[in-house]
Amino acid sequence: MNDINVILAERNGTGAIRLCGCNCIHLSIGPVTINMAPEMFAQAALLVKQAMESLTVIVEAGNMEELQPARPN
């Protein structure tokens, strides 16, 4: 078994991202941990980046008050 155990990022009070020997990325935010393959982690990171870009546009336009709650799928 591979004994890799590397903290890729960590922020006190928020969480951490760790790479382990099972070739999984462990994304921990608060009490929740999501385990995923590195390829899925990369796609999730792009998804969050896209969401942040959209949120930035909304906040800069001053449209936060006009937003409707998202409907569950």
C-alpha cells in the first residue's frame, strides 16, 4: 500500500484537502468529508470556480436582493 498522506490545502475553521495513498482526494469542509478521484476533484474545482465567477458578477451588479431561492432538482 502506498503511504502518501499529503495535505494539499488547509484553512482553520473551514476544512482541508488531502491526498492519500489510495489515490483519493479527501475534501473536508466542517464535519463533512467527500472522497473522490483526482479527476473528479479537478472537475469539482472547476465547478466551484465557475460558481464564484457567477456570484462575483451578481454581487458587483448589486442583484443579491433580487435573487430567488434555487429550486431543488
